Amino acid sequence: MNGLNKTLGLPMLIFYGTGMILGAGIYSIIGKAAALTGETLWLGFALAGFSAFLTALSYAELATMFPKAGAEFVFLRETFKKATWIGSTTGIAMALSGAATAATVALSFSNYLNQFIQAPEFITALSVLILFTIVAIIGIKTSGWVTVISTIIEVGGLIFIIYLGLTSEKFGNALETIPHLGTISGSALIIFSFFGFENIVNLAEETKNPERDLPRAILISVIIATILYILVSISALTILSAENLAASEAPLMSVAKVISEKYAKILGAVALFSTANTALISLIGASRILYSMGQAKALPQATAIVSPKRKTPWIASIVVLIAAFLLLLVGKLEVVASVSSLTTMVAFFAVNVSLIVLRYSQPDLKRAFKVPLSLGKFPIIPAIAALASILFLTQFESKVYIIGVSFLVLSAFGFWLKEKT
């Protein structure tokens, strides 16, 4: 039986988007980012946030044109109808990104948990993935309330870090640091921390009023995250040096520990909620992509099967779990996060190009939201966002290219071959 329950409104979509973004970034990779950016960490977040917002505008317009689960897959398939392999490759890339994000934050969850009790990192991360796959299969409404509670907790933790920084006379000193090449490299990793807004589109078929609420939720989520990220990074650098932040496996917990051991425990507990929340939303978003691709017969139709009672794509959810499990075997958090960043930046480039093409090929198609600033039909902002994506794509280490590019090339060849036969 096909069809998903339409239960989501604007507030829940914002919780999903904000919860996904915040958990994926600050609590997971701020330390690894600090190793690259140094004291310009805040600027790395600002640059990544600006780039994410430009692409978010494109998602907002496209979401009102094609309000369906599958997001990138649907956008590119509608744009390049004679080359469906492009949309299929982009869709599967985003599904991999979702699995990689889930694996990344599950590893981060393990690191924070080890500050309380010693537990095997791999076993803990895998347990988190299995648990939240079950929650996702139970139903979108149930997982929604888990997301609301977790998002409130994680935002509270970030506001607490900001408060600790504001109490110091050194607050804002990092703003005087001169940018360097590491700032750009760090931004390429930091962009991972803004992923999540695109997953809102994958909930289109479970949203009551997608044309109105999807673009609002996308843009509001990115703005909230950017403001919080910049303030938290400034506060973190006020309390702890970039070098010490980079050396920590539980960075925000280390920041709070400088002030008080009690505060550190509180932040550690908040981080557990945050990373777990992001794992849940990542698994949900990736499964909806596979669900949409199954419906369109780009993947085996089994991925489009939904539970008769729960109305959730349970087979697609299990496939995403398996992919996340395989990525856990990579082991290094920053490598898995970078795989997610690389595949997503490829998708962001494709989405921005898609919007530009559609302005010419389907100019009269209804758009409840439209990206501003154009020269004739040519939209300026998506072009800038596409160029920013290319810049970030040049910043990864060789191991990340081997994993990500190999996957993309093999996927593209497989879908192209399927199209020709």
C-alpha cells in the first residue's frame, strides 16, 4: 500500500530542519574544523552558512515547484528528462550523504558517551543507528515528537555555551583574527554542519501545506543555525584555544569543563541528545529519497513499499541503515563527515544548475516562492551558489575523493547503463 500520512505543519518542519542542522555540526565537527581554521573558526561558520543559505534559496523555489519526497532526485529528473541518470545519481548521492551523516553523528555520540562511561565506539554507534531506524519505521509523527524534545534540548545547550562566552571580557577577540587559506578548507568541512535543510523537502508528502511551508521552513532553519553557530564558535574560542578545541573528542564538553565540571556534564548530556536527534532525522531523510526513487522505478520498487499500518518506507529505512553501517567501518569521524560533505556539495551544484535550466525550459511553471535577483531569465544567486559549491569541492583530502568520487562514478555509470538498455 502506497502513500504517506500528511501530519506535518510549519513548526514541526522547522524543528526537523533546525534539529538536523544543529546536531550535525556544532556537536560533531567543531573540533575538527578548529584544527583547520584556527581562531578564524567563526568566519568558517559564517562562510559556510552564507553558501548554505544561497543554495537553500534554490531548494525553496524548487520545493514549491515539485513538492515531493526525493528532493534532488525529483528536481534533476524533471530538469533533465532525457538524461534521467543525472537525477538518479544525484538522488543516490544524497541518500549516501544521509547515511554518512547518520554514521558521523553516531560516532560523535560514542565520543560524548565515553566521557561518562567507557563503551566500544563501534558497538555504541551501531546501536544508535539500529535504535533510531526502528523509531523511524514506527512512524513520522512519533519520531517528530522525539525531534521536538531533542531540538529544544540541543538549542538550550548552545545558548548555554553562548552565555558562558558572554560572561568573559575576551568575548569577541577572535573577530580580530586575520583569515587564511585554512579558513576556506575548514569551511569545506563546516558546510557539513549545515546539512539538514534539504531534508525538509523529503518530508513534502507528509506535509499538510508543502507549497507554503517548505520554503519557509528551509530558510528559517538555515538562518537560526547560522546565528547560533557563529555565536557558539566565538564563545568556544573565548574560553578554549583553537588548538585545545581541535584536540578534544568532545569539544563543547571541553569548553564547559574550563568553567565547571558540572557544566561539562550538562553539555555532555545535551550533546548525546543532539547527535542522536540528527542520526534519527538523517535516517528518515535518506529513506525518503530511496522511497521516491523506488516509486519512480529508478531503484527496485521494494524501496517504495510502505508499512500498511505505520505508512513508513521500512525497506528503504533498512537499506539506509546498512549503508550507514558500512560507513562506520571507515572509523575516522572527519573522513565520514567529509564524504557526506563531498556528495552533498555535488548535489548542491546540480540543484543550482537545475534551477537555472528550469528558468529557461519551464518559465511558466507555478512557483509559490522565487529566488530574487535575475538578469532577464538568468538567476544570479543560484549561479553564485554553484560556484561556491565548486570551490568547496576542491578542499578535501585524497581518501575522501577515493570514496566519494568512486561511488558517484559507479552510480552514474550504472544508471546510465540502465537508461540505455
